[in-house]
Amino acid sequence: MSVKPPMGPVCARCPVVLGASCCEVKEGEQLATLTRSDVERIAAHTGLAPRRFVTEEYLTEEEAAGYETRRPLYRGYFRRGPVRLTLAIRAGACVFHEKGRGCGLPGDVRPVACRLYPFERWPDGSWSVQVGRYGDLAEARAGGSACLAVEEAGSMDEVLSAFATTREAVERLGALLAEEAGAHGRG
């Protein structure tokens, strides 16, 4: 199932306006959670061994349970153990991040979590965005971890529009992530 990624002009402007994108992280932060399906898709496309782009994060059983509770699309992800796969970081950014261009992976190869960002399904079943809103671009720039689309939008419909996507497309990506996360846990 191929779902068009929600990438629009706002992603290209984010590093210029906010100084960084969601593909760039601060010390101690992690990037997107990967499923085994993500790893297989990326490896098949790039020809890279997973060790070149995957990092393992070891959690406690409690941390893993909390992760799944807060992020219902990942229910079952840790069934085989409390190890989270994430994109590897090189020079403070995702290994596939190309400065000034963004992601070097085609949309249908990117991890589903990246295609879904910044949208997230909450434990009550509602959809929202993963990042907080600063309400001021200077504060967002200073605080980091902001999303330009969220800062500029006045409503969820405007955030969807900024990413050239729809609620239905976000729902489909969410369903795909839940399916891949469940399969990840089953091995």
C-alpha cells in the first residue's frame, strides 16, 4: 500500500525559518521509530546494511509499556523485547538528511513514522500533532523541536493543508504504521 507522504513546501522552509528541521536533533534526542518493514524497505532501496542506518535504543520493560500506552499506533511493537529501532544520527541529523534538500529517500521508502509526522493518534483515539505550539516564531526557533506548519496554522485543517494532505490520508498512514508496528512485535 503506497500512501503519498505529507511533505509540502513548509518542510523546505522549516530549516530556513526555524533554523532546523525535524530531521535534525539535539544531543540525547532520538529520531523516528523504525519497524522491521521500514528497515527492509530502506535496505532494499539503498543497498545499505541496516547497521549503517539503524540504532538500537534499549528501554526498560516499564519504558516500553509506557511508550505503547502513549502511542497507540505502536501497540505490540515491543512484544519481542524492549528494544526500539531508530534512524541513526550523523552530524546531528538523520543519516538520510541532505542539508538544504531534506530527506534523501523517496517518499514511499521513508519510514512510515516520518511520513506521518507531525500527526499522531492519541490514546483516546483522536488525532493531533506531536509538537507543542510556541505561538511565536522567535520562541519556536529558540526552543527547538518546533514544526513550522504547526506554528503558522490556526487550525488542524490548516496544518493538513500545509502538508498537502487530508485527514483520510493521515488515517491511512496511521493504519499502516499500526499494522507494521504489530508485525514488528511478532517478528
